[in-house]
Amino acid sequence: MSMRIGLGYDVHAFAAEDSGRPLVLGGVTIAGAPGLVGHSDGDAVAHAVADALLGAAGMGDLGTLFPATDPAYAGADSMVLLGDVARRVATAYWWVVNIDIVVAAERPKLAPHVGAMAANLARALSSVLEPMGEGIAVNVKPKRGEGVGFVGRGEGIQVWAVALLNK
């Protein structure tokens, strides 16, 4: 048995209030805040999880696979991109044991959405479910910036994700 840990990180600023861009985190559309600036849908949670998987598997990073300079990914659904990453990781015979995520956001309140985020992420990762395993443990923890830095001022969102893979 071989195990590896990967760390993913993503950060996005909020779009202008009148941009009409929805806030999407972990595949959940959340009312009450503007969306995040990004080439795709700006889902910083999906992006951090994808980078954690790619890092653990030694497969580069999300920006290399899906460059922001490629018009094909403009407005892309990040959960679809995460599913593609999961299939690539599974093809290399890696299986996800667990994913642990911290989402730092002053607004909106994320606690009511963490269950739906975890369920969406687990579903997107179904192709890297260990064949004899019990399921992928996905944990999402919302945190506040407590008035410190750009997160604390409500200017954007930061996400860290850790993935444990087994082969």
C-alpha cells in the first residue's frame, strides 16, 4: 500500500455586486453574495480540491490542465472539471481516502451549506472511490476572517484542501 497527501489552495475576489455572477462553492449556488471573479465559474472549493488531488497524484495543477487562457474553459462548471481530475487520478490507480477543506469567508454564512457542498464533492469524486472502500470522507469547515486581511474585509474567499490518496 502507498499513501500520499496533496495540498490544494485557491483564492478569488468577489465580483462586482451588479455583475450578475452567482456565488458557487462546492457546486452549491449560494444567495446573498456576489459571485467570484474567475475564468470558469470561480468555484474556489472545487479548484482547491482538484489541486489537492493532482498534487497527491503527482499530476501537476489545475491551471496547467485547464488554463485560464483557453476560451474553452470560460464559464466552465468547476465540478465537471473536478470530475475530470478525479477520473485522471483514478486512471493512475489512486483512490481517495478523505478530503478536508477549510473555506475562509467573512460573508456569506457558509455553515448552512457545508452538507450540500460535501455531498456534491463526494459525488464528483465517485470515480476515485476505492473499489472495496466504504466511501470518501469529505469534510468542509467554514471559517471567518475576523476582520483581518482581504477575507476579513469581505473582499474575497480563500480555500485550502488536503487530500489523502491510497494506491
